Amino acid sequence: MRLIPLGSVNHILDETAVVKIKDPLNIPRFGRRVYDERKRLIGVVADVIGPVSQPFAVVKLKLRDVSPGEELYIEIETRRRGRV
């Protein structure tokens, strides 16, 4: 599994975390799995909010062991090659 940075946790509200996206040119798709530094599945991207220049991802948490300021990651997309 190859992970790329999503951003850092800004707020935690009930079962969601608001994450400031590190790279505004790399917006994750809804439903994308989110991991912590230890490669544990933390949750999934439920929404993207805020201004285009400084977007935030709303992550629906499956694991509540996350703190403000913590860096989160998403799995890099890989393209599958067709069989010849």
C-alpha cells in the first residue's frame, strides 16, 4: 500500500474529522479510504468543503483514535493494466 499525504486534522466533531487538505490540486474522491501514520484505516472521505484555494476534507471516522494536528493519508490510485 502506497500512501500520500491528505493533510492535518483541524477539528473533530462527533464521528467526523475536518482535515485541511495539504495539496489543493490533489482533491480526494468521496469514499476514498483515509489512514494514519501507522497505516491504520481511520475512515473515509465523506465531503470536501471550503474555498477552492484552501479546501477541507470531511472524514467519516471508523476509528476515533485521531487528534487535532495529526497527519492523515490516502492510498495512491493505481491503474490496472489489462491482460493481453
